[in-house]
Amino acid sequence: MYALIDCNNFYASCERLFRPDLINKPVVVLSNNDGCAIARSNEAKALGIKMGDPYFQIKSLCKRNGVHIFSSNYTLYGDISHRVMSIIEESWNEDALEIYSIDEAFLDLKTLPEEQINTFCTNLRAKILKDVGIPTSVGIGKTKTLAKLANHIAKKCLKIPVFDITGHEYWLKHIEVNDIWGVGRQLSKRLNRQGVKTAYDLAQLNTHIVRKQYNVLLMRSVMELNGCDCIGLDDYAPKQSIMSAKSFGSMQTELWALEQALSSYVARVCEKMRQQNSKASCIQVFVLSNRFRQDLPQYSNAVNYKLVHPTDDVRALTSIAKRCLKKIFREGIHYKKVGFGVLEMVDKAHQQLDLLHTVNEDLLQKSNKIMSMIDGINKRFGKRSVHLLAEGFNRHWKLRAELQSPAYTTEWLELPMVYAR
DNA sequence: TCTGGGGTCCTAGGACCC
DNA sequence: TCTGGGGTCCTAGGACCC
């Protein structure tokens, strides 16, 4: 048996933690650049605000209805997520636990007697609510897909905190096929055309035919809906790729502005890469114009670069990235986005030696020392306390975040204040 | 005016080999 | 006129997830 613990309207719930005045009020959290709605409290959902709605389209609706709007504050959400996950880790064996996303975790409960499962989940949920203040929903089922589905039913249909779908499979007939984990827009369109409308319809399909006509992923979904566990928990694995790319606050046309932004993304990626003890062996730089402005010339391009010597040194990667950018930069384009990513990495400890090129050990050690100093300083004194000059200082290209809440839990200066009367 | 970011996995098709 | 067959590996692109 699996349980899926999912935080309710996670980002919106985080914003409410330190703003109890917002309980029972509509709350919306916007994506980067204050672009789209990416989290809504139940009250905001009830107003008809959809996931991904562009802010400028719902702005007046929000104003009329007194919706509280926040720019996204990932520092806060990351920290709260960590607290929620710590409680789950304390309560359940780490080998039977998968932190699936910032607000979800799967538990493999097969070692727990079936009659205790419901109580265990109910108690765990209560503990998270009491200790962190984040409401969660728990779905229970024989497979991960069924646990996901049970979670959906708990949240959207029954509006109860914990639901075990085992023995209640008739629910499948009431669930649209696109609400199944792994069935997205394209697949559900195709399935619908073939008369497969509900989760039940999908579960009835012949797995071999599904494998042939669709793909192995959908076949697995069919099997999982029938209670056959074929996905299982994912082990923790270091990331295979790390990207950083953000839309500009306003469109940019100058190379130097793109270079500054790119440099800051390189720094971000390098930091993450060093955290997981990896080194880059293939990188990518890409640029995009604004696809919503068809009146302007459209352009997008990307360049990949393989490194002879894998590295995690921000200085080396910044200079390579800038060279790559120069190759694909075109004059006269209004750029909306530039991005940097590491596509292939090697483990720092098990690095392949190169037959033809020798590594200068002195330089390598020096580089390691400098990188760990940078990481140390930034960890202690805050992000970007030290950075390359290439990132620039005024950063006028940076994204909008005009409605951001304080870093309540991660910055001494932004701690919530409590006044005694 | 304004439209997110960061991932994973699979598949088809091309290049190459014998 | 007519031009094999079977395999591997790599890559780009698509679909999906939160």
C-alpha cells in the first residue's frame, strides 16, 4: 500500500502561515515575473481563477473580489517544504519514502498492518498541521497511481483529509481520464476520441494494445489502475540536468544585458551542481524572443558545448557560456529569455581520467578552494554576497516581483515581529 | 504593457556499423 | 527500371509532471 501526502494549495498556504488574517480569504500566488497564477486558495478557485491564468487577465477580477496577491517567494516555500518533509521523515522509514516534489511525498506502507494505515496517516497529517501549520490531504491505494487518485478524490470530491480507495474502486467511473497521473492533454484527447472517457474505461483496456497504440507509460498507468504495482518508489538520485532560465522583466536587445543575466544563471546552476557533488561535462546556452509578440521578429536558438575537462568552476563556465551566447546572439531581436543549463554531469568523486589531456592538479585544488569559499560566504551572509563581476550590479533586466512577502523563516531581518500589549 | 520555471522519460529517425 | 538486412547509438522533440 502507498500513501501520497500532498500539501493543500501549498504556496498559498505558506503565505497564510504568517498572515492569519488571510485565513478564509482568497489568496493567489503568481509565477516568476508576476506572470501567471500558480497557486490559489480554495476561495480564489471558487472565484473561477484557473491555474496558469495570466495575471493581467484576472487583475480586475482580483481587485473586485479583494483577492490577496503574492509574488512567488521560493525561499519561503522551500524552507516550509523542508519542515513538512522533516516531520514525515521522523515518522516513517526513510527507505520507504519518496519526496516527489516540493509539496508531495509518497510512503510505501507495506510494512504496516492494513488496519493501522488509516490511523497512521490521520495522525501524521495532524502532526504536520500542528507543528508546521500546513494542511495536507492523504490518498491511500495499492499503487502510486491509485494513491494519487485517492488523493484527488479526497481533495476535490469528498473534501476529507484522508481517503483509502481500496474497496471503493467504483470511484474510477466518476473520474475523468485526464485526472489520472500521467495522462495529460494530448493523451486524453486521443483517448477521448476512442471513447475512453473515465479512469474506469482506461482500466478496462488491454495492456498489450495500449503498449502498441500508445506507449509503455500509459500501459503502466493501466496496470497501476488495476492494482498492479509497477512504478514503485524512486530512490534519491542526483539530478541529471540542472537548468536556470528566467524571463526578463522587460525585453532586452543588448548583448551585455543578456550576458549579465546569463552569468547569474551560470552561478545559480554551479551552486546547485556543487551541492550534489557533480561537475558539468556538457552545457547548453539558449535564447528566446517573445512568442506573444508576433509583430516582432521571432528568434530562438541554442548551442551545446561539450567540455574536455568536466568542471564546477563558475569562472570557467561563465566564460564558456558567454562565448556560446555570442555565437547565437543576433542584433535587432527583442529577447524575452536567456538560459543556461548543464545537460550532462559526472560525479566529482568518480571522474573519468583523460588519456590525452592531463589535469593541472594545482589549478584544480585552487579552484576547489575558491568555489568552497564562495559557497561558504554566500551560505553564511546570504545569496550573492560574493559573485562574479560579470553578473553586473544594477541588473535592470531582472524579473518583477512586486508583491513578495518577507523571508519570514530564513532572514534574521525579516523575522515576523510579535508585539506584546 | 502584461503570458513561469525546472525537471524526467520515451520515441522516432538518422548515422553508422558489418 | 531494378540497389539488403539487422543491429547500436545518439539526438531532437514531444509529452508529462509539479
